[in-house]
Amino acid sequence: MVDRRTGTAGRTARRVAAAGAGGLLVALALPAGAAVAGGGHGCEHGDNDSFDELLECMTADGVLEHLEAFQKIADNSTDPVYPGTRAAGTDGYADSVEYVAGLLREAGYEVTLDPVQITFNFPAELRQLTPTAAEYETGVFTGSGSGRIDAGQVVPVDVNLEGDRASTSGCEAEDFAGLDLSGPADIALIQRGTCSFGLKAQNADQAGAEAVIVFNQGNSPDREALFIGDAQTLDLEGTMPATYDIPVVGASFAEGVALAQPGSTAFVEVLPAETRTDHNVIAELPGENRDNVVMAGAHLDSVIEGPGINDNGSGSAALLETALLMAEGEHENTLRFGWWAAEEQGLVGSADYVAGLSQAERDRIALYMNYDMVGSPNYVFMVYDADQSTFPAPEGVPIPEGSTAIEDVYESYYTLVGEPYDDTEFSGRSDYEAFILAGIPSSGLFTGAEGIKTEPQAAIWGGTAGEQYDPCYHLACDTIENLDRHALDVNSDLIAFAMLTFAYSTEPVNGVEGRDPRGGPVELPAPAGPEGTFVEAGGGAAPGAVA
């Protein structure tokens, strides 16, 4: 493969480029095994402002260097609470920030460490006392209150443990009729499903429960294990904060079944949370047009369970390599890259960033592209469905005008290189949420999380039907081994391709004219269209799902 330090070629490179739908034009170089067309310069210090140069230099090896660095950061983390991770509020996250920011500064970017106040939760405890004694793995839901219940009566709340296990548990106030406010402390046992965790927790608190255990739904293989979610909001868009102050912890479906036994009592403890300061990393490269900003982002934090190499080291590393390779280029539009803090706590860093922008600054951002999990080991190539060709957007989720033009570029690129793709719901359940709520055109890529690959998908993309797209999603095994190199390679090229495409012109997105790329224009093929392998809402079980 191409060494980004020397520019030499050791593979048959896919040296491609083309134009976005709606007349967007870019340069095209046919596949070849030769060195970079410009010749004589190293990738790291070249301008890489033609598509053949940039894509020759953009390699899986280069991206993997950053992923190996993230793995080493996690391995070396001796955080007193969550060692071995890069989670928000830990030394591992701080070292990840230092690594990314340091490389960008060396490359010549204007780098800002944007402070973000995050909530740091300490490990929780969950023990069943009767009718059997057992200690369960658990975690604290985002937005949880604190407290200790020594021997609470566990009260199942409208749970469905058999058949299809369809659940609206805790979604309505009348679900809590079984709580005995005059007796011992009650712990509401609530099943995942239908409504937001915040609504479930608020209903429990208003009914008089002293604590909440939310156990996984158990209706599919991807909803069996321990699940920790966001219990801050009452709806999917995050516009209505939940109001409660009792502890909320998680459990697996099997543990929920055990806790639902008659006569069950339990011990629950959640320590008071701390407010800590983390940082978003924002890097900018001014273009000829300072008032037309092309922006892309990826969340930098992991969950507390592990190093988070696919989720979301993959997006962070591909974006970082793109930024480094484009650092010497002269572009029509201003480029801005963001690495977000505390996405796993509920999109905290990106929301804080957009909230801190004036309207004039928001108006400068032509578009935003989001990369959250782009190398899943049992992948499906997916694009956020801005044109709603497969999934209607959830109620209340806006799709800003121009978003479809970004989707078209992704889909046309997949078509150009012969890769089938499908849609994933334009749900706002990742860091693009704050941008679309601010009216900024957005789209992004995704290769799957806890969703289950189907037989038709395995026939198209390979991999294993009946298993999660990422079997290590939110687990300790999300390490450097938890990647598919082909998916990472294709998507890394596409991330670079899209960034350089819009560095030249955003006209199909926002009407702002640009200029032709170096090397001459060629039209991209029309998108081949999604494969249509998803029959249920969501598309790959997009990260951040709350129900």
C-alpha cells in the first residue's frame, strides 16, 4: 500500500474521482498501479488537491496507524475509575484529544480545544437479594439521579417476558399501579421498548418509585445483553428534558427475568455524579471563501466498557487521516473538522458546540458530514437516508434542504467503485442532530451497530447472517481486532473523496458556486439505488437509539 510518508505505491490503487449529482464535477483518474500522478512528493507533505493524488495517499494503513494509537492510549490508561478506555471524563479521552490536536497543529491547522462540561458517573451496583442472591453487571443511565436502596421491593412494570416480548413498559402513568407507596422502598423494573428511557424514568419517579432498573427487551438477539442508554430526554429529538432525581441503572434481559420473580428484592446504589471538563477538537483550514465552511465530524470518546476502536475510533481515525492529507492543499472553501466529546453520554459535545455558535456563524457552515462507526466487522455500507427513499424520517426530525445532495455524492461514489449500499434512517441519533436542528444540511456514513445481519445482506456484503453488524458494540472487545479492513478502506476513501469534492464546490447543496478541480471535470454516475434489505425502521440499528 502507499506509504503516506514516501508516496510510493505498493498496491493496485483505486484512483478514482467523479462528480456529485446535480452537476457537481470533479477530476477522474482511471485505476492504475503507478505512483501518485503528480510524482516526486510525499503524501504527508504534498498538496493532495487532486482526487487521484488524495485517494492514492488515503490508505487503510494510514488510518490504522491512528487506530493503533487509540488502542495504545486505552491500553496505557490507568484512570482510577475506568482504566483501559477512552471514555468521556477519563485520562484515556484526554490523551486522545492530545494525540489528535497535536498532529493537526503540526500539519498547520488552526486548532481550538473547545471546552465541554460533561457528567461523569461512577460505577453503579445492582444486587438481587431474594428469592436468590446474585450480583449483576450494570451501569448508570445518562441523566440518572443518585441514591442507595438497601432492600427495595422489585415491582415489574407492565413487562412482557414471553412471546414477541413487545413492550410499552413504563410509557404510561397507569403502568405503575402496582407500586405500594406505603410499604418498603419500591424499585421499578421496566422493560426496554417503544418510548424513551427519560419518559420511563420520569413516570416511575412521579409514581413514587425510589429507583429504576431498565432491562433489555429480549425480543431479538441484539436486545438480550446489558444495555445502558440516555434517560435525559422525553422524546427522540431531545427537545423535552426528563424531570426526575432517582437512580436509573441497566440490566440484561435474562437478569430482568430473574428480577421479575415474585418476592424479588434488590440493592441498588448510584453515587453522585461529577461535572468534569472535556474538549471538542476543532481544526480549521481557511479557503479562498472564508464564509463557506465545509465541515465533517466524528465522536472521539468510547464507552466505559472498552477502547472503542470501531465505535468510534474508525470515524475519528479516517477523518484525522483525511485532514492531515489535505493540510497542504489550496481549496476554494474553508475546511473545518470536529472531534466530539461525550457523544456516548447523549451527543453532548456536538450539541454544546452548535449551541455556542451565533446565527451568523451557523450560516457560514454550508454542510456537515458525520462519521460514526465506518468499519464494522460484519458491515453493511449505509448512507443516511436524507431523501427518505427507504425510511420516512421520525416525526419532528428535520431534513434541511441540501442534505440529499450530500447523500447523492456518497451513493454515486459507492456506485462508481462497484460497492452496493443501503439506507439507514435519517434519525438525528448521532452528532449531526444539533446541525440539522440548526438547519444545516447534513448526511453521513454508517456500517452497523447492534442490529442483526440478515441472509440477504450476507449474500450481498458477505459476513455472517444472524450476528450483529458489530458483535463488540459497546463491549470491552471493541479493540483493534474489531474491524473489517475492506469496509474501513472503502469508507476512508469516501470520507476523503467527499471532503475534497465539497472543498471545490458546494453548489448542489447551498447554491454557492465553486471552481473546477485540478485535473478537469467528469460526471459521477447516477446512484445505483439502495439494495432495500431493511424491512424494519432504523437501518442497521443506528447508534444512539433510545427506545
